[in-house]
Amino acid sequence: MRSLNEIFSVEEVDLMAAYEKAFDVPQAERITDWWGDLAVYEFKLNVKPEQAEERLKKSLAAINMSREEYAKNPCATQKALAEKMLENTNPKFDLVVIFDKPVLFTCERLNRNIPIEGVYYYDIRHDDECRGDMAQLKDRVMVNHWGTVISKERFEPREVGDKIFTTAEGIDMDESDYNYLGETLSVSEYLEKYDELVREYCEPKEENNLEMGM
């Protein structure tokens, strides 16, 4: 029986690894791993040929190339591969207003190692009762993660009572602080329409950076 390294080229293994990284495939579901001693990506142990074939098929689709085309013109770096994949897929996200800002929202954890130019990332923590309500906006959320926010503008500190909260420590939210608009946009569409979205959905901004919380 032929080994996987006889069936798939080094460049194809790199392509599959880039796919897993670009789309943040959970570690348990990945079929490649980084071998630091050799400075290469390799297949994990016990990966079956059909698993690799399926992953390669998805990876090639993400860059819109056939296996033959990729063999003739492989991308030079992991970053270049991942960027090409994300450009081709151009996913859509829910349009939501949070604290009077139009933003994009997804329940997925986005891979921040491949940043999108012109936007900021935030996480949403859901309520402790797990009802799916947005409970807190924060730079990073590890526990009770409800989703990821993509915003063209930074969220400034908010004053609640006599205390000022930042996204570093977390800004608490209730149902009056956000609104799903029932529309989906890609990041490029969102950036292009941003000023229009502000005019249509958001209240005028305070002159002061601090916005009064409820």
C-alpha cells in the first residue's frame, strides 16, 4: 500500500494545512500537523487516504484551482494561500447594531492570525443561563463565547453609573444594546456601505468619546 507521502506532494500538504488554518478547523478534525524539527507540515498518524482526498478537494475549491493547475503554480507561503482562500470564499455575516454601531456578527470563532485590513475584531460572551443573549462585548472571550464581531470602528469606553468600562475588561450588554437587522453582508460589502448603514440604522454619535450606558 502506498503511503500518503507518495500520493500527495509537499505542496499539497501545505495547501491542506493552510486550509485548516484559514478556516480555523478544530485541532481534533485536522489531518495535518506542524513538525517543528523538520520545519514542514506533515500528515497526522492514522490519516486515511480518503480523508486526505476530501480535504485536498475542499482546499483546491477554496483557491479555485484544479490539482493540475496547483501543481504547476503552487503558492509560495502559507499566508498567501490562506489569503487567497478567504478572498475566494468571501463569506457573509449577520448585520447587527451594537452600541449604535453597525457591525458584522458570526457565531464562529474567526481566525485572527489572518487579519482583515480595515476592521477590528471583538468577542461576545453569552449569558450564564445559555439562552443565547449577548451579555458582554470584550476583546477576547474564552468562556461562554457566543460569537465574533467585525467592526470598522473601535468601541470606545462606556460610562455606566460612576465607572468607565473598556473592551479589554468587558462591557456588559443587555437586549437594548443590540439589534439583529435580518441582513447579511460580506466584509467588502460592509466596508463599502458603512456610511450608509450608519445613516440608516444608528443614532448620532456623542461628541464625547464616552457614551452614556443605560
